[in-house]
Amino acid sequence: MMLIKLDINKNYILKTGPVLDGSQGCIINGAGNIFIEAGRIAAVTPGGDTGFPFTDPRREIVHLDLEGLTVLPPLVDCHVHLALDGKDFAAARKRWEQPEPIARQVQSELADTLERGILAVRDGGDRAGIGFATREQVTTGNLAGPVIRSPGFALRQPGTYGAFLGRGVEMDKLPETLDQLAQSGVNLVKVIVSGVVSFKEYGRVGPLLYTAAELNAIVQGARARRLPVMAHASSDAAVRLALEAGVDTVEHGYFLSREALQQMAAKGSAWIPTVIPVAARLNCRSENGGPDRQERLVLERTVARQLAMISEAISLGVTLGVGTDAGATGVEHGSGYLEELALYRRAGLAPAEIIRCATLNGAHILGLDWGVIKPGRPAALIAVTGNPLADIAALETVKYAILP
Ligand SMILES: [Zn+2]
């Protein structure tokens, strides 16, 4: 994969194969051209048509040959944990106190992410602020990586689930904590509304960790500071509570009901179903510490239920974002994304629908003007072999990633 960082002082002409995006699907069938000026798309034309009147013709023109490749907007992962590598939780945790090993881990995660054409990620937070520090490193150009949105650390109820994700914050300290987060420049607020899903007992999920009044105070406090809210909510009750409080995105949402999805569609909140952290455990053999027969059945039923609700969400018009929870056990940065997309396919979603979720919806959730290939939009693009509209697995072979 070749990463091309566009020079704002140059014009570009891309000779491409088919062009597709998250809103219209196929824009150009066959060969095309994309003209880029000052980091933005100036025109998209069919193959034979190679002339274009750039506004400033004195600029150097760079020609990129992407002939035969399908060009589409970048993939977006709406839920990752850059502080964790998905291989060994305890080992990654130990690295948090060791600057060089954690720097190496994060660098390799960022490379794996870019390699797959994932050019923007939203971090789910960590107590040590590693995700946030990584965002700073990438923004200042010290590290090559995708665009990163970070909440810093997650807000959680003291003494309950999620010690590695964030700090326990007493409700009377909420205003000053939110002020600190806002002043440090976080992009969003992450809140842990419930415990986690059980792998041992079907349908069991950790308890609600906030009352409605407490969660309302958090969401309103975030709003007052112009920060969107990402809510870890693992049960139907937690999803309902989060939606009532007006969160922007619901993470996980295992066992949510049709009514919750209807409420989500009506409120315009997005859902990030994160199936792969559950499904990945099925890849681990029992002799290597993987699930026994009983646990396997629970995992399979939980995955099947989540896939059925994904399909339901699409039919109800819910905005679905793709999130992997990369860093969770068994979910690696980059490769976990394709596994999540394969699960969406298993849920019965058409490739065009999956591409919309992975590109346009993800960009919308992260507040990026990506996902649509038309004049005036930032020229954030990837080029792949094959046509993902025919087979979503074509997204496996990303040849170029272009960032404005
Ligand atoms: Zn997470």
C-alpha cells in the first residue's frame, strides 16, 4: 500500500478505474479521471475526458496512474483503543508505563490501520491518555497515521467496570472534569453506561452504572462544551437510558430491542454494533484457552442476535457506523475491520450498504466531510483491486491511500 499525502500547492490528475462513494454507490463504471486542486476534488469525469480547466494552471500537475483500480472514500473505524494491541491485554497494559515499548506498539498499530485503507479512527479512550497522546503525535506530523478523534479518558462511575478505559469521576466533580477535558482539546466525551456482555451466559450484560439524572447531566455538560457523546451501552436498558439522555452514538448495544432501534432512528443517534470482539473469541481454540462447547454456543447466539439487529437497524433507517473495538482481546488494528465487514455481509447487508456504513456514515460520526466523491469535497480516497460492490472482500487489497 502506498500512502500519498497531497501537497496543497499542487494539482493532481488521477487516472482511475471505477469510482464509487458512500452516497451514490457507483459514480463511474469503467475508466475515470479525478481532478484535485488544493486538496479538494475539482471534477470527476469518465475515461476519455482528460482535460480540465484548473483555477490556477500555474501549479505543478502531478499525474497518478490508478488505472484498473476502483477508487472510493477511505474506511473509517468508529471505535478503537490505540492503547491496546488486541494480542495480549496484560502485556499492553504493562507497556503503558514504558515510553519506548508503547511507542513501538502504537506505531505498528497505526501502520496496520493505514495499510487497510482506514484513514480515520475514533478512539474509545484509555486511562493513561495514550490514544490522546497519539492523536497529538499524528497531528503534529511526528507519526504517520490516520485522522484520530479522541475523548482522552472515558468517564465512569467510581468503583465499577472500565478502570483501564477511564477515571472514576464523582458526580460533584463532573463540571470541572468536563472543563479539563474540553480545555485539553478532546474531540468528544466517552461515557461507560453499563458493564460488559457475558460470554458465559446468553443475554446477560453488566448492570446500569448511571441513573437517568446522572447521565443527563453528563450529556448536557458535554453539549454545553460543544462535545459529542460516545456511550458504551451493552444492554437494551443501557441503550434506552443513553438514547433518553441524547447521546450521539451508542457503542456495542448487545441485545438491544427493535423499539430501541426505532428510538435511535427517530433521535438520529448512530449505532456502532462492534460484533467482532465477540466473534473473535470463536477463532480461539479451546486447547489454547479458547471457549468450551457451552461458551461457544453463547458466543454464536450472541453474534447471530447482533447480526439480526444490524439488518433490522438498516431497514429502520438507523445510521450504522463500523467499529471494531480494535485492541479488545482477539481484535487487531487494521485486520479486525475486514472481519467486521464480513460479519455485516453475513447479516445480509448488500456491499453498497456496507460501503455506505464504512465510509460516509463513519465520516459523519467523526465529523469529517468525507464519504462523497464530488467537487468541493476533500480528496480523501483509497484505491483497491477489484470491485467491492461486487465482492466486499475486494477491500482487502488496498493499493493506494490518499490524504488531503
Ligand atoms: Zn471499546
